[in-house]
Amino acid sequence: MLRDITLGQYIPGNTVIHRLDPRCKIILTILYIAVIFCVTSPVWYVIPLAYLLVASRLSGLSAKRLLKSVKPLRFLLILTFILNLFFSAGTTVWVDWGFLRITQEGFLTAVHFSMRLVFLVAGTSLLTLTTSPVALSDGLEKLLSPLKVIRFPAHELAMMMTIALRFIPTLIEEADKIMKAQMARGADFESGNLLKRARAMIPLLVPLFVSAFRRAGDLAMAMEARCYHGGEGRTRLRVLRYTQSDLWALLATVGTLLVTIFAGMWLK
Amino acid sequence: MPDKSDFYPMRTEDVCYQYDEEDVAAVDHVSLSVTKGSFVAVLGHNGSGKSTLAKLMNALYLPTEGRVLVCGLDTAQDEEVWHIRRHAGMVFQNPDNQIVANVVREDVAFGLENLGVPHEDMIPRIDAALAAVRMTERASFAPHMLSGGQKQRVAVAGVLAMQPEVMILDEATAMLDPAGRADVLATVRKLNREQGMTVIWITHFMEEAAVADRVVVLDKGKIALDGTPAAVFSQVEKVKALGLDVPPMAELAMRLNAGGLRLPDGILTVADMVKELKKALCPSK
Amino acid sequence: MPIQVEHLTHTYMPGSPFSAVALNDVSLTIEDGELIGLLGHTGSGKTTLVQHLNGLIKPTSGRVVVDGLDLTQKGVSLLEVRKKVGLVFQYPEYQLFEETVAKDIAFGPRNMGLDAEEIDRRVRGAMEQVGLNYDDVAERSPFELSGGQMRRVAIAGVLAMQPRVLILDEPTAGLDPAGRNSILQMIRDLHAAGGLTVIMVSHSMDDISTLATRLVVMSRGELVMTGTPREVFIQQEKLRSIGLGVPQAAELTHALIAEGFPLPEDLYTLDEVYNAILALKKEGRAC
């Protein structure tokens, strides 16, 4: 049944990585991304590789699980590789078919950019795999809250995320039901060309939107009845606290970043 | 003289409400005082004005005429609106459309967070509310994994944690199956009996109204009948004319009396009927 | 056009940690012209069973044969099956989508590839069957109508396909007593007009006791009882053990017999109980 599909990729656990403060994990992820962009040559991917291996070991998730999260992007990955392979400028020609040339430089660039993509996705998915969506939206709200002075809607953004997460399973279930109901009236969602298929979605999408709006209206009223009046003066059940592990993780990551920068300067 | 609001946590005085696009009032001069600690069923068919009345009771709608007093506070006073909504907690019809958070426990916390209750005080209140609706074991569940009846119990807990004076349930069982309906009704009735919670139970199900202390029947926005379940449902023809069901046993009693038996008024259940038939048919037993 | 269900088993998400047996070895034959009341708790498998009858769900094992057409065979035209077996979902008003009532009802016939004239004829016919006035509502938006009227439009949308079997999944859910009674009357009339086999899924014993010619009771994915209402309601203990009640008239009969009143034990309508009690009094046999 659709309702049983787990949301997002979060895998519950109780490891050091799971217990890190979500705010800290978001910062670590940003630093990690910086590490990747500071890698200047394919060789130095050993640094983020080591970092990821340690983190995945600590989080109890296998490296294989992390690689799995790259799978949905395999076409983009192949495209990146091919484009860079054929269309980079270079002098050391390996293969020359006239209109297509493969050069050593092109090959290295292709490897470099593909690796960058793989490491980006694998690393950020470590964040979503070990942090519940709720904690993530809490962390984001807290991190962004200083921006409230410039009227940045940090609380509203986090509330929207929470509500979206809450209603995704409900709407998936509803879509499934409406689809079946229209199929019972002879609707065909599976055959025909692109235009015909797009048109066939109307009997599904219209009722789904109507229902989503009705739900939104109901929910707004229920929230008001429970005294919701924005982020002002609101307390939270979840209190975020930094611990010592957060400090160590931060130091380790900043260290990794520095090593990467120096490595890049040393081996141009 | 003791303050009236202590005795009647919910009072409406000649209250009217008219929707902008309609010509007739949805609620038409309703005066209703709900006694503290009582369980009052408001019964009516669709369009009788019962849901509008519910929304007038916690300032979601403001009266076009008359007043609504929640614990003595006039709902028309803008600055009191959060006090009023805290004191008059409301549970709605659709179980899916009133749970905000994606974990049961956090949804129960939602109202407390809005009220600015300190973190340390929240936890015992949430635990007590979850225990009162028997959802402690499912505190960490996602709402979409619960049955309709369980979702409504979570909604009840969310209101209960706010420690209201009155709980208004606006057709809270209309979308549930019979097991879920019985479950939610029993849970709320128990809160009423054990914690003295004042309950306003809005419904179109006669069986639910039959367990109340008092039944108020609405029709065309006006109070058509008001009394104990026995007194209201004995008026079989009148209740039917209002588009409502009567308990089958009340109807049978009326027909048997027309057929020559002498059964007293106020038979609502099978047990009542058995007892009275024994007396009527076998006086010696 | 009988429907045969043979050893039907359905498992949701087999092989996954969420695997759940929704139907377990269900066998059932439905004859022409029956009005079946399909009873059971939420999760008893009622909805899963009826969705098999027009091919929306495929059996994990077993067969479903509709009018000689085995739905489990490859190459069976599902449109053909859906023309024969119409299925009205729970809260069907939430599937309306067209700009006008007439267009929405025409959706099914249009999918069947009928010509404009025939579609119009069917739309008018279906609206009459559900008691909607064509001149008043055909050109209105379905979203302007009341909940009860929207439900009728949705039912008309299925009737316009002129199925031989009409399945309704909890057609009275969420309606007030007046709305419920008028939908039940509509179903009674549709069935009485002849030529239509009706299967109505319900939790309500009272709705179904006066309507159905035969009851089918499900519990935990299994078919546990079938028979006329009289045959089923007499088994009160068994019904209670699966969490279902009986009509109050049957409950009263049971309780009075336990108190020693000489009543026939198979009474289940108020009329029957009324007559029996008056007879007791007249004959002075009560004690």
C-alpha cells in the first residue's frame, strides 16, 4: 500500500551522527560542499573520500547505501561525463574522429566533474539519511532565524515544510484513490502519445487540487482554533542543544577543509 | 451572587449569524447556556446551523447579532480571542485535516507551543493528554499510520493539553466507521465523567445524542427541542419531522402504545425496552 | 451475468516488510438480480474484494470470472469489464472534475467511444435514475451543488456506462439521516427497476437489513458468513465476535427470548417484533 512508503530517505538510528544537532549537521554539510569545490585535481578526492568513509562508519550506514543515493542521478552523471569528455579543450589528443576528439585534458575534466557530482550527492544524502525531516526543518528555522531582522520568513518556511511533509502521504493516498475511481469510469492513464497522456491527467489533477484546497482551508481553521498566530511568542517542544560531539565534528570538518585547500596549493 | 460564567462556561445570548451570500440567517436567535461539567448534544440535519453555531463558540465566526460568552468573555472582544480559543477547544470533522505535525506527540504539543508554554511544563501536560485518550503507546507514530478514530483521539488530546474549560466537537465522528465512532464518543464521555470536562457534542447521529445529559435539536438555525434524551426522543413524530432518526426502541414503544400497551415515556435502549415489556406483559413477575 | 470469485487471495506489497494479506481464499458466486449487502469492519477486505470485481486490482492467486470472462487471463479488455461492472467509490463526489454536471456524467460514456447522440441520451437517462432534474442542473458546475447532489452526480456518472452490476462502496458515508434515507431509497428503486445486480458495501446493519436480498460478511480478509438477512442476523454471537452488531429489533428479540418470552428467534425488523409482541399480548402467552 502506498501509505506504507517511508517518507524522504531518513533511516532512524541512534549513532553519534544521528544525535548531532541538526543545525550543526547543516553547517557541516555546507563545509563539506566547500571541501569538494576546493578539490583541484581528481587525486585529491581521497580527502572527501576519507571524510565520507569515516562519517558513514560512524553513522552505521554502509558506503554502498550512500552510493545508492547517487543512482537516480546516473543519467545526469553519464551526460556530464560525456559532454566534458568530448567538448573540453585540450592538446594531448587520444582519439580523433574529426568532429569528435578525446583529449587527455578532456578525460581528466570529465572524471573531475563526475567525481564532484558523486561526492556532492553522496555527502548531502548522508545528511538526509541520518536526520529526520522534522529535525531538519527545526534546524533550518533556527539557523535562518537571525535573518528575521531583514524580514526573512524563517518560521513560516519551516512551518510550510512541516505541513508539506505531513500531507504528502495523505495526498498520495488520495491520488491513488481518485485514479482508481476514474479508471472505473474507463479512464486510461497509460496509453497514447504525450499530449494524450497529459490530457488524461486532468480527471486526476482537478479533483486532487480541489481536495488540496479544501484541506488547506480546513487546516487553517483548525490551526487558528488551536491559537496559532505565527512564530511570535511561540515555544517549542523540541529544544535544540549543541553538545561536545558537535564541536568535535565541526573541528574535524574545518580541519578537512584546510587540508584540502593546502593540498590544492601544493599540487597545482 | 456567584458569577454566572462559573456556572455556565459557554453561553449564547440571542445569537444570530448570517453568511454574506445567503438571505436567511444560518443561526437565528439562539440562546443556550451550557452548565459546567455537562455533556450537551447539539443535534440537527445538514444545514440546520449546528456547525455555524460551533464556530461561533470559539470566535472563528463572530455573531452578526447577540453575544457569545466563553467563561464570561465576549467573543467580539478582539484582544481576548486567544484566551477564548484556549478555553473553548474545538475538534473538527475531518480527521486528516486538523493534525498539523507529522508525529503524534508533536501534534499534541502544537497548541501549547502556540500558547508559549515553557518547554518543561509541556511534557507532563502532553503525557497526561495522551494517556487520557489512550494514545501513549502511539506517541511517536506518524498520523497517516493511524485509523480515523485514533486520529480523532489525537485531535482530542491536542485540545485537552491546552486545558480548556469547554470542549466542542463539531461532527467529530461523521467520517468514522461505527467502531471509530463508538471509540471517540466513549473517550470523550469518559473525560466528561472523570475530569468534569464540559462537552458540546455536535452530531446528526441520534445514537450519540442519546448518551448525552441534554439534547438540543436545531432546525433552520433555531432551537426546536431542548431537554433530556428521554424527553426529546419520546416526541417520535416531531423528531422525525425534523429530518432526524429516533432510537428504534422509542419508535417501537410509541407504536406498541398505539397498539394498546401502556409503556412509559423515555424508552431509548433495548435494555429499557426489555425491562418495561416485562412489567407491561407480565405484571406478576 | 453471474460473477464468480474462486479462491481469491490478495497480498499487498508481497515480499516487502509491509506485506499484508488483504484477502484470504475467498470464494463467492453472485447471481443476476441479487442485491448483496457486503458487511465487515474497516480492514476486513470488503473494499479490496470489490476492486477485484472490475479489474482495478489483480489477484495474487485465484480467479474472478465476470460473465464468463476470466479477469486473470492476459489480454482481457478491462474497458469491457468496466462497462459491465460499475464501481462507485466511497465519497465519490470527490472525483468530480468537469465544468458541468452533464460533461462529468458523460466522462464514462465518452471513454467507451460512444457517439454524441448516445452520450446525451445516457446522460439524461442516468440523471433521471438518480433523481436529478436535467434542466435544472445539467449545465451547472458540479462544485456548486450540495454534498448529497454531488454524490448523485457521481453515481449517475457510473450508471451512464449502463453497467449490469453496480457496486457501491459505503454510499451513505458522511450523510445525515435524510440524505442517507434518500440514497437508500434510490438504490432500492434502481434495483426494483430490474436488470441490475447491486452490491452495496456497508458498516451499517440498519441500512442493509431492510435493503439486501443477501448478506456477505467479511472479517480479516475472509468470508465468514453469507445468507439472507434472516439467516445472518440469527447468529448474533458470531457477529459480535467479529465486532459487528445486529439491528436493534434482532437484539431485542434475542434479549426477550432470554427472559423467557416465547418469540420466534429469527425476527429482525421493527414490524415483525411489533406484530409478535402484540400477538403475545392478545393471546396472553407472554408469561
